[in-house]
Amino acid sequence: MANQGQKPGNQYQYGASRVTDAQISIETINDKRGRARFVDLGRDFASRVKHSVPQLRSERIELITPEKNPFFEHARAELFIAHRGGKPVGRISAHIDELALKMPAEQGFGPGTGMFGYFDAEDEAVASALLERAEDWLKNEGMTRVLGPISMAMWEEPGLLTKGQDHSPMLMMGHHPSHYEAWITGAGYRPAKTLYTYDLDISQEFPPIIQRIVKSGERNKRITVRQVNKKRWDEEVEAILGILNDAWSDNWGFVPFTPHEVEHAGKQLKPVIHEELNMIAEVDGRPVAFMLTFPDLNEPLADIKGKLLPFGWIKMLRWLRNPKGAGMRVPLMGVLKELQNSRMASQLAFMMISAIRKQAHEKFGSVRGEVGWVLEDNQGMIAIADAIESSINREYVIFEKPLA
């Protein structure tokens, strides 16, 4: 990892001309102990935010450890902690994804686009110092534009929460205090893209028109909607992420999964997979669409305060086996491009979500679901969300700024 512009002792000192508080120093993190401090600082900030849910410390450390996260096979990053008077007062990451650099510029990334993420700050002066430090590193690495916050891959936690601080987030969703938005825009950033999540009551049947569309699909002998099969999980993951890479390839912010990332994602997801809640749609025996649904793991995480030891792991395992009454999140779905913009594409989506809704409510007693993220200009998904009478409950904004 590059270590540009530092003074001895891994400290980067800002002058009074750059930020309002010349006592702020920035430490570059590049070892195992430092990564643990970086994660613990983030957990400390999260604990101060109402409705935040503590995440597993070990998983957070793994996400920023190059040897454990295949994202780093095509990306490089630098981590920073801000100090004032010897006290840690903020953190940020700066990172560059080589695959994102190869994507068309009109899809969000493209040549010269770096990212910042894992953003937390005690006050606006700290925020300004951290953002400038991340920008300096990116400029030294040849970047001309920055997007953020994205922590750390686009598939993990993209965007800053700007609406929805009044309730807890579901699994794999960021939760940020409202004042961060003003600090980021005050540093010269402007919105690049807004992402929505939709809330819906899954204890009720979908509207009659949706039920008719579903029944019509069930009568079509070419169509099969089936549950995933964990006994051949590796094959299922390969099929699902193959559809995903095709279905999302023209979307804003898309970066393809590599084979190693597919394998890694399969291992990470398997413990939270209930076959009844995850569907693959086939046409003439060929997988063409999928929909993944996860019980809201944040519910037991809040109960054990994000700690598996000494007895948190027992509660977690019990909950995972039978997540009764859990909220359900649909984080990913996709239909092959060749079927997109067709009547069959929306029919397959309604068939999968209808089957999942029924299983979630009847088997697990769930009453609430969330669908997202959905890009603000994804008219197809927005139409589906409207048709099932869901409503936007959270908004995340990804900001951008040119690097002079």
C-alpha cells in the first residue's frame, strides 16, 4: 500500500490553512493491530447513533484484511485514523478497484475514479481533515474523481444514509447520523446516485392483479420457480452470481464478481440461507432469474451486542436455525438481460417474491420485509415495488467530487 505525504511516525499533520483545527493528525493504518483499532473505533461511533446495530467485530476486520477478502485481489486501499490530543476522533478509507476503473464512465466508475468509505468523524473539522487525506492519497495514486462513501466494495455497504435514521437497519445496511451529509457536502461533494430500500407488509396477500399474474405464470409449463438446493450449494451460487453478473452488467455502479469472490460469497452466505426463502426461476429448464432473501441477522446481533463470546454464539446459532418472526430482506435479485424489458421478466419477479412472501409469513411468522437497494432510476424495480404496495423507508446517497 502506498504511504504518501506522511511525516515520521505515520502521522500526517494538517496546517491551519487546510482545516480549522491544526491539532488534528492523521495516522495511516497498515498492520493487524491497526486494523483492529480501526474497526473498534467504528463500533464506538456506531454505539453513539440511535437505532444502530453493533456488527460482528471479526467480520468487520476480515472485510479490511487483504489476506482474507478477495476484493483486494483487484483493489488496493489505505486506512486512516484521525487523532486530536492523543484521542482517536475519526476514521476513513481510501481505495481503488482496478475492475471499477475498467467499467464505462457512464455507469458510475470508469478511469480515474477512486473511492472513500468507512467514514466517521467527531466534528466537521475532523471530517474535513479525513476527506482531504483520502483525496490526497487518491490523487497521488493517479485518480481524478472520488465517489463515496462506499465501504468497501460496491456490493457491501454503498452510500450514506440520508433518510431512515428513525429505525434500525437490516442486515448489510449502513446506518449513519444525519449530520454527516452536511459535512460531506460542505467538503465539496455532490450527490451522484440515490439508492432506495422499500418496506412492505408481508403478512398480507399481494394485490389481486399481482395474484393473477402469478397464477398465469404457474400455468405456463415453460416456467419453473424453485427453491435453492443447499445440497449442491456451490452450483447454485455459481448459477445465481452468473445471472447477477449478466443482469446487472449495464447498471450504474456495477462491478463484476470474480470467480474467487463467487466462492467466498457462497461460504459467507450459506449459514443465513433458508432454502424456502431463496428462489431460482427457470425457463425451459434453464436458470434465468433469482431472488435472495435473508432473515434480518441484525435482530440477534443487537441482542448479543455484536459479540459472539462468551455465549453470544449459542444465541446466534439457535436464531439462525429458526428465525421466528424475523424481518426479511431481499438484497439481490436479477433476470438475464435477454429477458429484461419483457412481460416475462416482471412475471418471474412477481412469482418469486410471492413464493418467498408466503414462506416467510407462514413458516417463520414474519410480518415485515425490505427490498433494496434499488437505484433511483431503475424504473423496472420501482414499478415492481409500487405494484406490491411497498414504500420507500430508507435512502442512501453516493456522493462524488472531482479531484483537481
